[in-house]
Amino acid sequence: MTDDEPGLADAVDRFLDEADAAFDQYDQGYADADATVAVLRSHADDLRDALEE
């Protein structure tokens, strides 16, 4: 295991938690599809940034 793997694992966990929250907001009617996709894209960008670090 490299030193980068724990940081990446944390980033993946954070992404999954944030994605679940975005889906929950959508499912409960608090966000529309466009807003949910925008949130997911932002979280995916954060995950990509963590991967590149």
C-alpha cells in the first residue's frame, strides 16, 4: 500500500457520501434533475482532483 491510497480512499468515501446526499435531496423533491447532476459533477471533479494529487 502506498501513502496515496489512504487519501484516495478518503476521497472515494467522501464522494460516495456526497453523491448519496445529492440523490436523497433529489428523491425527496428538494432538488431537480439539473441541480442534482451539477452537484454530482462537482463532486466528481473533486474526486478527480484527489486522484491527481
